[in-house]
Amino acid sequence: MNKFIGQDQFKFKVDANWAKLPEGWTFKEVGGVGVDSKDRVYVFNRGEHPVIVFDKEGNFLQSWGEGLYPRAHGVTMGPDDTIYLTDDGNHSVRKCNLNGDILMTLGSPGKPSHFMSGNPFNRCTHVALDPNNGDIYVSDGYGNAKVHKYSPDGKILFSWGESGTGPGEFNLVHNIATDKDGYVYVADRENHRVQVFDKNGKFETQWKNLHRPCGIFIDANNPQTCYIAELGATMAVNIHYPNIGPRVVITDLKGNILEKLGNDSETEVAEISDTLKIKIGTNPTEFTAPHTITVDSNGDIYVGEVSWTASGQHLQPPREIKSFQKLIKS
């Protein structure tokens, strides 16, 4: 089988077995992934070892966070070798050093705000950092429809957004990123778009040529390129539709699509019941449920998938499905 996807400057070799886990360990599924300044990879997963660290060759280095993170969701790397972990299961963001020591906590772990109250947090999803002054943006997505802005020392400055489909409104604000000029890009997942705001929360534009954008990453080493993980179809009526994911989409910062990665039309579909059908991307060039994405200094892509939630738990018997792979730039 051809294990290459994409073409020209965006051609990649797929390495689904890059991560060398200790014997008996699994990810279960991967909520977030980040890469530090030495290209070490931090996989924030929903298995027994929440943060698993690998070197750039995929060799296991260490794990940490056991017992602290009930539902891994988002990873953001700080410029000072710190890591921000967003856990929607305990409604908090923790800033840590790279050994897992907690330096700052946003939110009250285990104590959500009221559903759709607008107050932080109710199942927050991700963090982005202003590259110019270190301000922190948190997408508060499953139980709120807000983006909250904090100072670098954790003081809340203001929030914006409400539930809806218009400009500046959200239908599951799922991931967030910033560019070199401080503009804020929000994956508004169930509105099938990315919205772009200035640093004051003013709506600038939107990209509407996407299907359930889930993860979003803007590459600091290639600052005009954006990587988006799309979940793809989930309904019985459109599960067989081609060209709507699950996949990875590469765009410029105007939202123009440069490449689509993933043979979504060939992905196996399992019929669980009369109303539930799910895709299972078991082959190297296929995806099941891309949820998080990041890029290292070489331009290699790391994709984490919530394949247990989307598919594996529904199978008979339930089983874990591939949830993490590396796409090596060719």
C-alpha cells in the first residue's frame, strides 16, 4: 500500500508506528499534542498516563500527570519551555514546566461554571498565546460559547462570544490559535468554519470551506501556513459522502486550501445500528477522528485522534483504534 499522502511541497510519508510506547501501554485516544524547542513530542492522551513524552525519533522519554487529568483535550506549548494543558473533564487549564510541575492554574479544577453562563469554565477546550506579549486565550467550548482572554499572570481581561451562527457567535468553540501579528483563529466546529478576530475580540473574517474543523495550528516556522484537523461526517445519511473528511487540511492565512491529506472516501464504514454508522481509518493514509495537530521544526506533522470516542467504544466488542501518527515531510 502507498503510505504517502499529499503532493509537491505538501507530500508526506505516514508513520503510524512512530511512537514507541512501553510494553502494555496505550494512548486509548489522543486529545492534544505539542512539540517543544528540541522537537520533543508531548502526547496528551486519555489512557492511564496522561502526558507521554517522546524524542524526535519516537523513543519514549517519560510520562507524567497520572491522576490529575481526567479528560485530556488540548496542548499549547509556551515560548519559555512551558506547556499549557486544557482538560475539559475538570474544567481547567494548567501551565506546567516540561516535567509536569504545575506553575499556574486557570479555572477551578472539578468545579464548572453554570452551563452557558459565559463564566469560565464549563468544559474548556484549548489555549492560544499572543506571541507578542504572552496574553492567554482560552476557548470555552462544550458548556460555554466563549473565548476568554487572560494576562500572562492569569488575570482575566475580558471575554467574547455567544451561542449562535452569526459573526462572533459560536457553535462549539473547539480550538484556537494565534498568528505572528496576534490575530486569533477559532475553530468554530459545528458551524463548519474558522473565525478570525483581532486581539480585542473584534470579528475580522471567516473561512467557510471546512467540515467540522476540530484542531487548528499555525506554524511559527512557516507563519503563513495553517493546519486544520477535520472530524468529517458522523450521520448515517452522509457517512458515505466523499471529500468531507475525516482528514487534515492545509491552508494559507486567508483560508485558501493548499492541500487535503487523507483518503477519506476509502475509509471503512462500520454499521453499528440502523441509525449509527462510523468510519474507521485503520490504514496508514486514512483517519478516523482527527482532533489535534501540530508541526515540528522539520515541517513534520503529528496528528492525534479521538478514535475511541468516535468509533472504538461503539464496536462489538469495543476496541482501541489507531489514534496517533506522524506525517514525515517528503
